[in-house]
Amino acid sequence: MTALVHVHDLKKTYQTGSVRFDALRGVSLGIEPGDFVAIMGESGSGKSTLLHIVGGLDKPTTGSVIVADQRLDRLSEKQLALFRRAEIGFVFQFFNLVENLSVRANVELPALLERRKKKETRQRSCELLERLGIANQADKHPWELSGGQQQRVAIARAFINRPTLLLADEPTGNLDSTSGNEVLGILREFSDQGQTILMVTHAASAAALAKYVLFIRDGLLVDRMPGGDEKAIAQRLLDLRK
């Protein structure tokens, strides 16, 4: 099977004046269609930088990134924006919803930017809101919802264009345990139906839902293990901190 995501010798350096920081120092990985992959590591280890580069939100200093047969590191900013809208869904820790738009309008926004037909977009948004249990919140604004409900809106928005790849950056980091577990259950359901997911998380309970877990330290991938065993994942993360 051809990898959906192929990253080779990825390096990312940030320079501020005379201060240089190597966020990624030669990362290579492949993700197959339908995989649910978790990335774990300490703050500053490079996990979010890697996620952002795979999603076309940032560019590497050197190395190659191929997603859905598209070489992202060679695209212009305009081409990257078009690619993201068509192929990538994003779920962030802090929801990133537009406060002055209704729930329905937030969900439909990426489809309208992609110039999809309004009737089809409305049907799709209704289906997603119903599936995620927030159809009765469609006319409300984000500030009227709980954190868990806002994250469900963000998930619906991420799936409105049927993305090839879903990227989730600490999707439960701003939620209580009950809401967080509900959101993880939703992601697992989509994964079970074939959605490819790459998720950054600090929580072993979240990583345990993945097919496998990648551990990153100081800009390098240092280990890989199967998902499923929360205690083993938590212990491995502790071991890597030593």
C-alpha cells in the first residue's frame, strides 16, 4: 500500500537574531490510509511543529513532505491554502471557532470557501451536526456552548469537506475528562470507518486509542509502539523523560 503521508529527513530551524533553535532534526515517517497515529513528547519536543508541517501550515527548512501524492514543501503559500482546504481537516486545542458566526455557519465555512454547492453543503452540515449530537445547537453561537460542544463543532467543521487526512493538535487539552473522552470516542468512530488521523497529545489515555504511537524528543522520533495499552504508553513516556 502506498503511504498517504511520507516525510523524509525533515528538519526545521527557527532563527531569532543570533538565537537558533532546531525544532526538528531529521524526522522520517510514513502513514498509511486509514491509520490512526498519535505523537507524544514533552513541550518543545517538536510534535506540534511536525503536525503543522504535515498539514501545510508551516514549511520545513529541509526535507520532503508528501501528502496525498502532493509534495507540500514545493508549493507556494496560495497552493498550500488550496490544498489544506481540499485535503486536510484540523482540530485544535482551543477550537478556533468564529465567535460571531452561528454553529452551522462555522461548520459550513470551509465548504463555502471551497465553493461547494450550498445545498450539498447544508445537507452535509446537518448530517454532521446530527451525528455529533449537536443538531439542536445549530443556530447558537460558540460562546453559548460548553467546551465539549465547541470541540464537536470544530470536529464537524474539520469533516465538512471530507478530508483525506485529519490532524488533531491536543484535541482534549482544553476539556474536562468527560468531554475529552466523548471527543476521543468520536475520533475513534471516524477512524474505525477508515478516516486517517494524526493526533498530537500529552495524554496516554488519548494515545491508547491510536493504532500506534510515535514518541518524539528533541526534534527526533525516538520510539514507536502499538496503541491500546494506556499504562504501557504512560510508562514509555516516563522512561523517555529520564
